[in-house]
Amino acid sequence: MRFNALLNTENAAAEKQFGASMLDSVRDDVLAFGLKAVAAFTLLLLVIIPLMPPNNFAIAFSFPVFWSLLLLIAYSVPSSRKIVGVVIAVSSVALLLPTVYLNGMAPAALIPLGFLLPLTLMRGRARTATMIVLILAGFIVPLSEQPFDRVLWARLMITTVILGFSLIFLVAYLERLMVKNRSQLEELSLSVEQAKDLTVSLTRTQEEQSQMLSIIDQQNKRLNQALDFAGIWLFEENLSTGSGKVLRGQHTREDDKELLVGPARLAATDEEYRSKIIDKLSRTGEAVDFPLNFSDSSRKWVRNMTIEEYTDSSGDTIRLQLSEDITEFREQQLALETAVKALNDKNEKQAQMFSIIGHELRTPLSSMKMMEEAMGLRNIGEYGANICESTDAVLNIVDDLRTVINPDKTHEAQAVVDSPFDVLSRTTRSLGGLYEQQGVEVVVSSNQLAHSLCKFNAQALRQKITNLTKNAAIHADAETVWVDLQAQPNGDDKVDLTLIVEDNGKGIPEALREAVFGAFSRGDTVADGTGLGLYITRELAEKLGGTVEYFESEKGGAGFKVEFTLDLHLDANEHEQVEAAIPVALQGKRILFAEDQKTLQLLTSKLLKDAGAEVVVCDNGKQALDAFCAGEFDIVLTDLMMPEMSGDELIRHIRADGFTGQVVALTAAIIGKETDNLLKAGADAVLNKPLDIHAMKRTIAGLDIKDSAA
């Protein structure tokens, strides 16, 4: 209430201030009129007085002269007009009094005309007082020395008094009326302006609405075109009544059999989709695919999605939905799945075939390699080294074949503890005969951190080094190949390894630099080769989380940079224990060895016996199982593919029988899933044929350390 009272007070003050301002405006207009009237009257007096001079010419002539000076000031300085008006009125009245006294009746007769001066030039109480003085000025006539007609004077005074007071009240009323009229005029003008503004605003709004309607209409057309193009139709489902209505559909009518909603839709679909339909369509923006079975035995797949749900004016719940016929898509998807399955089956058969081929190749090659090593063939005769290198080359091709056929398995090779630089040294030494044959000098360098012990896939690193250096030696036409291995710390437990192989040969043309990484790509070389080396190098690098790239070597030929990250082997004590145990790892051990190939039986058992082991040899898995049941063994070493009972079956049997000793599997089938099957059966480790006795000793030593720690 206090706030309302304060607000009313403020409104009243504002209205009073506005009224006063309006009254001042009216009076200013009257003042301007009065000054103009005085100016006209002054000109009239300046003409009449010289023509009809009164008795006191000087006093009479002083009036127009004085007024002329004041009017000159008023029109020169507009802000002085109010003061000039008061001065003219007051001075005129003041001069009129002695004029009437000296001249009698003649100037008194001009008193009614003099009312114009205070009425137009003055305002408020000052104006009223000046008017009264003018009215009383006529009563000075009897005091004048000039003769006068008393009857005429009396009539004049009565007229002057009545006229003067009437004018006082009339002017006050007219001022109020003018203020009211002007206020109404201002309000009317303001209303007209507001009406104009409103008209402009309405016109603009109508134009904007028209533009918006045009845009909406265009968007609606585009939406309809998009729905038609996509084969999507729009419909509403009344959840309260279970009915539906098509809103937009290119070839769909309200009575179309495809318009199934509510219980009818659920009844027409397979039971496994019903709960999913209810759940998905209860939420906006979630699509659901399901089949519809019609009474004519036809079947279609549709994809529905709720885009809005609302309550209409009658209180019914309306669900706005989109629907698309995806029958063709589902048929294509099914055909694609069938084709993919057939392709996978074909790939699986191919992998099995290559696995068998790999086994059949590696088995005799393994025998040859073991015999070469047993004979020391590399150092015998003119062709001994060539025979050994040819055997190694074929074995490497078989390893490359594994990477090409099943690259996902490459990175799953067992990680070993080794020094990256030692792997580099061993690999380049083993390829020394090839380098010498090609007339290439290989320069090896590294930093100290590359000598650190790491846990990594040494086989993959060996294969990268082999492929890159062989590629340079055979195809680059180079005299020197530089191999640099740099390791940089990466946190507390990793190192970033960079392998760079450069040569001073012919390089690789820019157009072929990316193509040489493709499978079976041979670039511009004329030398023999499979074209798999660089492809396998990139596959190995990417599978192990690394990269390989080509660059132009400053040494004049090609350059390859391989980058990857290795785990530091922080347990140096464990490594020392393993290294110390390797020489005696097989001494005194009783080994059950199952192998169906006689040559490999002979050579492998000799290696084991030379290492200090006692070996019991069996021709197949069944004989090995019988021997196992008849005796006690520390280690079981078994081939995979054998007659009567395979190696993985043998492992499962002996593990089921409670054997807790070490089981090592040997396999020449290096392409399929054989390694996985052997490890799942219970093997502790899987080694490739031919048996590397050093790898066997390292494996057994590591398992012994692991068992003792457990």
C-alpha cells in the first residue's frame, strides 16, 4: 500500500509537471502574439502621433520609441522575451498614469485598448494586478486639469471596469481551455504516431510471417521430397484408440495393409521382436527393425522410429512415427553375411591348406637344417655354405608365408627377455654369407640403451632386420648397408626403439615408394625374390604398434626407418638366473619325445642327449601316452601332427592325468591355429621346427625359474 501511495504521488507530480509545462507553452504562444501586436501598435503610433500631435507630444511619443527599443531586444535575444513583455506592460501602465493625469479624457479612452498589454505580455498575479491598475487609471481623469464630460466619463469607466474584470476571468479560462485542447492535441498526435508505428510494425510482422510461411512451405516440400526419395512414410498412432493415420507416404493409403499399429502390429511380427518394439517406440529418436507378416503370406521388414508424442485436444495420446521399408536392405545384408561366412570358410580352408603345406615343407627342411648343423656343412666344400643359406632362405619364406596368410597371429608370438642389439648382432651374423655373396659390407651401430634387456617379440625384430638388410643387399645395387639401432627412454618401464637401414645404392623411384610395401611387389628390381619383405616388415611394425617409412638416404640410396616401443625387463636378477641356468637346463632331465618323422627323431634326440638329457622316443601320440603311463618324466616334448593321436590330444591326456611338469610342443604347421590349440591343451611353450637347442634350453631354464618362484 505504501508503494502504491508513493507511485500515485509520483504520477500526480508528473501530471502536475506536465500541466505546468503545457501552460507555459500556451503562455509563450500568447506572449509571441502580444509582442507582434505591440510591434503593430507601435508602428501605428509612430504614424498617428506626428499626424495628430497631443498636448504632451514628448510623453506620447516616448511610448512607441520605448517599445521599439524593447522589441528590438526581444527579437535579438529570444530568451529575453518574457522579461521584455513584462517591462513593456509595466512601463506602459506606469507612463499611462501621468499621461491620463496630464491629458485627461483622451488617453483614458485608450485604457480598454491597453488591456492587451498585460493580457498578452504578462502572466499570473502580476497580470491581474496590472489589469486592476489600468482599470483604476480612469479614475484619475477628475483629478486632471483638463475639462471632460462627466456623463461620458461615467459611461467609459463602467465599460472599462466591466470589460477589464471580464477579460481577466476570460483570459484565465481561455488559458485553461487552450491547455486542455493542446494536451488533447498532443495526446492525439502521440496516438497517431503510435498508430503509425503499430501499422509499420504490423506490416513488418505480416511480411516476416509471409516470409516464414514461404520458408516453411519450401522446407515442407523438401521434407516431402526427402521422404519420397528415401521411401519413408509419416504416420500417427493413436495409443488411446489403437488406430493409425497416414500423414505422408508416397504410395501408401490409410487402408494400406502396411499401416499396422498397436496390437495389430505386435500380432503381425515375430514374438522375439514384440518387447523390443514396445520399448523402442516408447522413446523418441530410437529406431527399431522388425518383420511384418501379412495375411497373404507376404513378409516385409520395416524400421520404425517415434519422433514425437503428445496429447491432442480430445485427450488422446498421439505418437508421431516414421516408417521405412528395409526389406531389400535386409535381404542384401543377409546375402552379405552369407558371402562373408563363405569367404571366411574359404579363408579357413586355405589357412588349413597352407598349414599342411607349411608342415610338409618345414618338416624335411628342418631335418636338412639339423643335419647341416650336425655335419658342420657350412664349412665343408665349395657349396656347403650355399646349401645352408638355401635351406635358411626356404625356411624364411615359410615364415613370411605365415605373416601373409595370418598376420593377426604374428604379434602373438611369445615375448622373450633379450637385448635388441644382441638380436641385431645375431641376425646380421647369420646373414653374413649372403652379404659376402652379394659383395655388400654391413656396418652395425647402436647406442648403449639399445643393449638393455627388454621383454619383446624377438622373432618379429629378427624378421624386420632380415627383410630390410636382405632387401638392401640383393636389390639396391649397393656397396655398403648401414644398420643403426637407437633406443630412447619412455617413462620408467619402456624404451622407444628406432631401427634405420640405409644403403648407397640406386634408391627407389618416387612413383614406386609406396607400392613397394604391397604384397608381392618387386619394384624395379630384376633380382630373385618373393616381393614380400617390405610388406611383412610393415605388417609386423603395425601389428606391434609401430611404424615403418621410406626416406631418401643422405648416403645416396634408400633409407627405411622402423619405430616401435618395447617393455624394459626390469628384473635383471631373473635374467641373470636364466642365463646362468641355460648351459645345464637339460642335464639330468628325463624327456618323453614324440615325433613321427624318423630323421627328426634321430637328430632331435641326439641334440637333447648331447645336452645331458635322457630321452625316450615315441613314433606317435598313442605310444607316447602309453610310455607316459608306464614311466616318470620331467619334460614332455611333442610334435603336433602325428598318426593315431595328435600332439594336442596327448597334452590334454597327460594334463588330465595330473602331470605338472613342463610340456613343450614342436610344430612345423606355423600358419593355422595350431599354436593356440597347443597352448589351450596345456603346453607351456610352442617352438618351431627344427628344434633350436639353445631356444629349448632357454625355455626350460625360464620355466624352471618360474616354477621355483611360484
